[in-house]
Amino acid sequence: MAQKEEKVELEGEVVEALSNGKYRIALDNGHETLGYVAGKMRRYRIRVLPGDRIKIELSPYDLTRGRIVFRFK
């Protein structure tokens, strides 16, 4: 049985809110990426606004987009 790929977790700041629940995110390492709100955050209606600190999960295959899994207070 194949092992599930590990996600890369990084922290960053939301720069811009785009259409359809997507966000432009400036990562702490200097890169920019596109992110969307993960299912649990959408389910519990956790809002993400520009300027918020977030944690994002990226796939090791595509580091240009990921899912926002946590919003810091």
C-alpha cells in the first residue's frame, strides 16, 4: 500500500483577498502563493481577512497553491 505524501506546512500573511474564497499569501520565507480556505474552516465559518497571520499546507509537488488550515488570533 502506498504511503500518503506529507504536506509542507508554512506560515505567512494574507496579502489580498481574491474571488471565490482564494487569497494571495506572502510566506515568511519570502515567496508568494495562492491559498484557499480548508473545508473545516469553511464549515465553521472562520473568516480570513487581508493582514491575518495564517498557517498553510502545501503539496511538495506544487508549491504555488495550498490550503489555509489555521488562522492565528
